[in-house]
Amino acid sequence: MSTPIPAPVRTLLDAANSGDIEAFLSGFTPEGVVDDWGREFRGRSRIRSWSDAEFIGVRVSLTPTEVVDEDGVVTVTAQVGGDGFNGPSHFSFRVQDDLVTRMTIRA
């Protein structure tokens, strides 16, 4: 990968890969949003519920294969593994003050 992964995004990826829900949640602003294929989860409590059921709770693993930073949106293409969805996905991140305000997941 030629584009480095910004630190706030790396924090979320590393937390997901290590199963650390607290570090994952701490990487978002208090009103951060996860948009998982059009379903939005706003705030750390709702993100936790989503993650427990569909992300860290199913032992997700993310192996980045490409990073694009365009107009303030960092998109990481990753191979997803674990006990839930498996396959390639795109994770787009908006960052503000070293925290993620929005993570959008698409194919």
C-alpha cells in the first residue's frame, strides 16, 4: 500500500483485529456513526450493540489491501474474515480531531 493509514483509522482497525471493543469505541467521537450497508448506528452505545452482534463479537479480522485518501475521506479496502461476513469490503472513514466521526461499510 502506498498511502499510509492515518492514525485514527489504524486505531479502529487494530482494535477490531485484537477484539478490543473499548479501544474501538474510544476511536469514535461521542456522536460517531457506523453506516453498515445503509443501517446507521449513532453513538458509542449503539455502535457497541452493532459490533457485539456483527463485528468484534463475531471475531472480525481485517487485512487492508488498499488505502485511498480523497477529499478528507479515507477508504480502506480490506479482506474481511471471522465468524460473520467474509470477503472484500470497503471501509470509508471521516476523521475529526484525531477521532472517527463516521465509518461507512460497503462492498
